[in-house]
Amino acid sequence: MSSAEIDDYVETKLDPKYRELVAALRALMAEEAPEATEGLTYGSPAWRGKKMLAVISQSKTHLTFAFERGAEMTDAHGLLEGVGKKTRHVKIKIVDGINEAALRDYIGQAVRLDAS
């Protein structure tokens, strides 16, 4: 589900170097979590099922794609970072840096955790 709120964020607040990357992440979320609601949370693009699934935040050097219940996920790909009790994230710098199979797995896990 596409959101005009996110479209506006991409056009007005997102560093242009990340536009293609955010478009790719939005497409993955639309495919793997079609029931999720897309919108802004604390000023960042986010997806919600029953609870928060994932959030994108930008820094000067990369995007962070964070999973709210990432600490509960299996990390067969070794890409999840973070040490808190809940959230884990993947840092992505360029579109070619996306490990699509890994992100599909993580998104699927987030959806299944949200449904339980």
C-alpha cells in the first residue's frame, strides 16, 4: 500500500541519493507485507501490521532498515545489527548493496511475528 505521506517525504526530506534505495525497499515491503500500512512514524517511513514492522531512517552515509522485533528473528544471513532488547537493523548504502533474499526473509519473519 503506497502512501502519499511517504511520497512527500521522499520528495521533500529524503536525500536524493537515497531515493532509488527507498523505492526498492518500498517495493519489497509491498510484495512481502502487502497487508501492512505504510506511513510516517516519528518522521520516518514505516510499515505497521498489528504493531510496527519496519522503519527506514537516513544518515549521511547510509539508510537503516530496522525491524521492530528483530531481536526475535533468526539471522541466517548475518546482516542484522543491534544489541537492544527488541530492534535489529540492516545498514544499506546503495541499491546494489541490497541483499534482496535476506531482506525478503527478514520482512517475512517480521510479518509472521506480527501475526502471532
